[in-house]
Amino acid sequence: MVTAAPDELGRPRGGWRLALYRVIYESDTQAGRLFDQIIVAAIVISVAVVMADSVQAWHARWRLAFTSIEWFFTALFTLEYVARLASVDRPLRYARSFFGIVDLIAVLPTYLALIFPELYALIDVRVLRLLRIFRIFRLTEYVAEYQVMGEALMASRRKILVFLSAVIMVALILGTLLYVVEGPEHGFTDIPTAMYWAITTITTVGFGDITPKTDLGRLIASVIMLIGWGTLAVPTGIVTAEMTVRRHARPLLAARACPQCGAEGYGPEAKFCQQCGTQLPEVIRATAAPP
């Protein structure tokens, strides 16, 4: 499964497919920005409808309205999915990409409920209805900040993995120690249960279903609390540092494309397209903060 960039999907050479490609995949035009705004609004509203439909009292009272709204959004997202496949030279690549799979998951439950009504009743309506909540992932396709955060997470994944490994080792050691000190009579019936307690304590969740009763156990618990308080900020700092590096590394000026013919690569000094003479959009400056 890959997340294909628009240029990797194959840009059409001309005709209605190129015009559709510009609207869907190029956001530096007025039509492209309007398309993104409509899709983002549709995603947010459709997810809100799914959440409201999960309330049983509302579902019983406004079931017909919820169903009508859901079919409207399903038709809209289906049309968008087909348009995305039709406007690229490599539709299979988009279908296999992350967003292509999310697009399919977003519309598939409604059609499954229509084709297999017995399945809809068998596994409980909530299962198929709440699968549509996956539409919220599609917001990452239209908000650049999500992409920056995703790149920062991927770049720092090894550091975070090492950090999580260290936390698991601390939980294992201290949980085993609490198992020896407290014993089954105080709720620490085995090492996995003691590790569960250690993890909830390190993460400052503290459900309170298991608590140490001895003085030594409380001393160890206090040490775990201090360790948890000091380690919570570590993954945040790792990702923030990576995001800062990437933010400062971004170019101050974004490349522009002609809204009429699609020619790309124009610098900040260009006023008109060299291919068709159309006036180019204003220069888009990056929002990178000064170092």
C-alpha cells in the first residue's frame, strides 16, 4: 500500500481528463481550491452525521433524514472516487494508494447494506455505519499541515521506537518488582497484571483498580510516577524537533502553475505563462518561522 503523489499517478496530456485533473489534484487554481473546500466540508458534515446517527434516540426519530443525508454523501464521494480514477493515467495506482483505499472504505458500507440487507442486520447496524468514520482520514489529503506532521512522524519513528522500548523495559522491571513486593493478596496476581499497573502509572492514567498497600510498594510507585512525569514530554520533543527542522528546510516560495494550460515551475518573478499568456496567480509564500 502506497500513498501516491499526483505526479506519480500520471497526468493526462489534454482534453477533459486534464481539466478534471487540474481541479482535483492541483490546488493552486481557483477551481482546485473550491473543490478542496467542498470536499473538506462534506467530510466534516458526513462524519458529524455518522456520529449523530449512532445516538439511538436520534436514530429512531430521524432515521429517514439520516439515511437520505448518508446516501447524498455516498453519491458525492462515489462520484469523486470515480472522477479521481478517470482523471489519471494510472488509476490502479491510485486505487491501491492509502487515500484510494480510504475512499473505497468510505463509500463501501452503504452499498454493502443495500446489496446484503441480511448482513446489515446480522452484524448490527453500528458496525457498517461507523466504518464511514474513516472519511475523517481523508482530511489529511487536503491539509498540508497533516502531511508535514506525517513526514515528521515517519522521520522520527526509530527514535520513538527506541523510547517506547525503554518505557516497556522500565514497566517490566518495576512491574515485576511490585509483583514480588505486593503479591497476589494485594491484587498483583501475576507479572502481566503488574506490568499493566506499571504502564497505567507511568502514563499518569491511574485507574485505581490496583494499588500498592505496603510502604515499599508505595515508594516504588512514587518512583514510577516521577519517571512517568519526566518521560511524557520525550516523544513530543522528538516529533516537534523534526517538524521544526522540516519547517525551516521548506522553500520560502512555492512553485506556481498556470491555471489555464497547467504549465509548472514558474518562479516569483514570472507574471504571465510562457505557453498561453495567461496571468499567473500570486506568489504563495511558505509560513516557515524565522530560525
